[in-house]
Amino acid sequence: MLSFTENQNPAPSFIIIYIFTWFVWHNQLFSYFINAQGDFLTKITTSVASLEKNQYLVVFFLTCLILVGRLLVDYFSFKSRELLNSADDDFVNARDDQKFAQNTDIANLMATLTKTQQQLADSKVKEKKVTAEKNDAIKKILSLQHELDEAKADIDILNKVTIN
């Protein structure tokens, strides 16, 4: 028997196929056995006598044809399963490529996120610096305003003193 796969279902052997084909080809054995009158031995002799000639060669060729047909079916089912399995391998390989692409995408996304976090930290530092500069400018303006107010008050006092 040719075996195409390890998990192939057991099939009938050549001898079993031959015997089954012989009985089907010589089906008159059963009809004469059932229709014959008498005891068991009489029925058997009547059914065997009904065979005009035993056609071994025809039954052999039919058995070979059935066996070759079964082997062809097994072969084509094996090839189709093999093709499907290779298609599954291609699909798995494609999925592995996609996983790799996704990992690259994730790495790119993480790099962008890290860069954005660094820019955010730099922005916070710049914002603190700008806020500190703004506060210093406001303090200077307030101190200048205060000095200006004092100078204005001094001028007003001097103007009052000179007028009086």
C-alpha cells in the first residue's frame, strides 16, 4: 500500500477489495442461494452451480481499477491538504511579517512619544524660564513704578514747597 500521509485512515487491502468485487460481480450466487429450496448444503451447491464461468481476470482488472481509483483519491486529498498547509505557512509567515512591521511601528511610536516627552520637558523648562523672566520684568517695572511714584511725590512736595 502506498502511504501518502502519516495519519492516513486505514484502507481495505487488495485482497479484501478483490473478494468484495468478486461477490458483487458474481451476485447471482446470493440470489440463487436465497431462492434455492432445501438444506444449507443444497443451497450452496445450487448457487455455485449457477456460475457459468468464474471470471477471475475481469474481477482482477476491476479490483485494480478500484484500487488505483482509491489511491488517486488518497493522493489528491494528500496534495490538497499539503497545498492548504503550505498556504497556512504562507499566512503565518505573512502574519510574522506583519508582527515585525507592527513592532517597528510600535518602536517608531515609542521613539516619537519619547521625543515628544523630551520636547514637553524642554517646553516646561522654557516656560519656567519665561515665567521667571516675566516676573523679573514685572518686579523691575513695579520697582521703577514705585521709584517713579516716589519721584513724582518728591516733585509734588517740592512744587508745593516752592509755591508756598
